[in-house]
Amino acid sequence: MTEKPTRIEKDSMGEMTVPTDALHGASTHRAVLNFPVSGYRFPRPFIRALGLIKWAAAKANHDLGLLDGERAALIVQAAEEVAEGKLDDHFPLDIFQTGSGTSTNTNINEVIANRTAQLAGKHIGSHDPIHPNDHVNMGQSSNDVIPSAIHISAAEQLKNHLIPALERLHAALETKAKEFWHIMKIGRTHLMDATPVRLGQEFSGYAQQVAYAKDRAEKAIDALREVALGGTAVGTGLNRHIDFPRKVLHHIEQRTGIAFYEAKNHFEAQGGKDAVVEASGELKTIAVTLFKIANDIRWLGSGPRCGIGEIRLPATQPGSSIMPGKVNPVMSESLMMVCAQVIGHDTTITWAGANGNFELNVMMPIMAHDLLESIRLLANVVDIFCDKCVRGIVANEERFRRRWLPVSRQRSVTIARQKLPKKVRRLDGQFARSRERKRSCPRTNLSAHSTRSK
């Protein structure tokens, strides 16, 4: 096998052999070799958020007179390429790495520095005209950049993907609630027959649950708007301009449409990850909501001959390799599995959030991965469930007529009897009880009795 060409780069630990075409440097490559754990990388939204932070930081430092115009312009251009996904191949690190995510902050600093060298016509690794720490990372630390990137990326994904998906599902369920309003059916509690309810009322409950789910996603965004950027290493703001956080977040708001603001207390923002745990908790609640709806819908469509069979679900694919014609509620099952995964992610995030030691949480990469994965999975599966299941649901009106008419006739008799005068109702009741006693008593053979008497 032909070996790939390499170059030599240096960091504080010495020389390191790095692939010639790689934009990352020595420190990142050490982490590549140290953590070949899972193959899971930081997702695209997280890398975008890192790019936005470096883009906004260069602008802010230039605004504050700390970075000259030429260097600022080069960093802005390279960071923009990161944000747009043009340099994703140069972010090779596993999420199971240093718990602060320092390796990934180093990764983006090196990528931007080396990309600016290319843009300036210099060779990769020269750190000319941009140094990864002195210029790209100016006024920042991994300890405030990584938690800020978690908040920014998750808030963007909630705003742009999950909330619109929930809005579409809510509208589809509201439409079905109106469509099914005229259909009477039996309600069920404890899985047993209860009192009558409209099928439309049942679906209106699902619609309201999804409306509340959207509210919860918005609450998650609100929790994530407070960011750690500006705290630098331990929350004191060492080595950054006093106005740096405000200016950076102003630029980021212009790109995201979300009003992020500097943490009220940087020691809380970096020592704990309560806002991430809170956002994950909202996602878990949304998952519980969606699981209930999907499960109800698959039960209502069960059968079609021997189950409940009150609704017909769209047939999307064959359901069996041995039973021709069988069709299964696969869209509900897909949604339910995603919900189970989200609940599992929340457990991981909860435990990771508890592992903040003194001034820093050291399980941030897994929190970032699982939070963004929960949002991605929910947004995707909600859209699929809405398009391929909910919009195509049809009421089985013949089933309702067969089941409901006998019940409604009995109900009509009861109502009619209640309208009788009290005295007549009492006599009618006595007559009915007398009739019941006669049915239950054995008949007397009068002719045989008469013969014996003679």
C-alpha cells in the first residue's frame, strides 16, 4: 500500500507527522491517534456553530481594535467556509475525547489558520499570517467556546427543524379532528369500554398534545439562549475585552435570528450544564407525547378484521414475508423507536450534566452529540409520520355503525324511559322485575300435579 504524503508540524509537545493535505495540525492529529473509539463525529450543526463563533469573534476583535483588517478578513472568510460545510472533511475527531472538547476547539483553530495560509498564498503549517491561538482563538477558551457551540447549534436546530415539523403535525391532527367530528364511538379507559366520545374529540386531544410539544421546544430554545462565551478558562473572563461577548453575540444573532445573551454568571455557565439538561428534558417530554399518539393510532388501526379497526392507516409497504397482504403500522413503530432513543439520550445527558467538577463540566462532547441527535431524529420522524401516516388516516365508518348503533338504540330506550312520569317509571320497573323473576323460575307442571292429587 502506498503511503500518503505527510508534513511535519509542531505543537507544545514537539513534532508531529500530519497528512500533507490535512488542514488540521499537530495537536488535532494527536487526538486523532488518541481517540479511535467510535467513529462518531460532531454533527454538521455543531461544526457550523463553531464556524459562526470564530467568524463572529474575528469581527468583534476587529471592531474592538484588537485584530487588524487583513487578518480579520482572512479569518472571516475561512470561518465562513467552516460554517457552510466546505471544510467538514478536516474535522476527524471522535466525540469520545477530552471531556471539555478542547481537541475540537483546537481542531477548528488549526483548520482556520491553515486555510487562511492557503488564501494568503503561504504554505500549510506556517502559521503565517494567522496563528491558531493568538488570532483565531483571541479572547476565547475551549471552556467557553464548546458550551456556547452546544447552545447555538441546538437552538438553531430546534428553531429551523423541530418546531416547523411539530407545527405541520399539529395542523394535520387538527384537520383530522374536524374531519372525524361527526363520528361517535365508544371511549376506552383501562383498555375497557367506557362512555361515548367523538373520534374527532380523540384526535383533538392528540393535536393539543403536539401544540404543547411545540411550546416545550420553544422553552428549550429560551433555556439555551444564555451562553458561556466570555468566561474564557474558568469563568473570570481572563484575556478578553470586556465588550467582547456582547459584540460576538450581536453578530451571531444577525446570522441565526436568535437573541443569545451573555451568561449572568459565568461560573454557573461553565461549571454546570443545567440548560442543556433542561433542553433535553423538554425533548424527552416531547418524545413521551409522540410515543402515546403513535401507540394509540396503531391500536385504533389494529386488525383489520379482529382488532379495534376504527381507523385505516395508509399502506406503505408489505408487512410480512410469509403472510401475503399483511400490512403493518410501520410509521407508528418508527416514531416509537425514535422516542425510545430520545429518552435514552436524555438519560446520558442527565448523567453527563451531573459531572461538572468545580469550574468545568467534562462530559460536553457526548452531551452535544446526543442533544443534536435527539433533535435531528425527532424532526425527521415527525415529518415522516405526518406525511406518510396522519394525513392518510381514514375512519372506518362501517365499523362504527356496526358497533355504535346497538349501543345508541339501547341508549335511546333508556332516555325515552327517563322521560316517563315518575309513577309510570316505577310501575314499569316493577313489571320488568316481575318479568325477570318469571324467566328465572322453573315452570310448574300443573297437569302432573293435578293427576297426583286425584
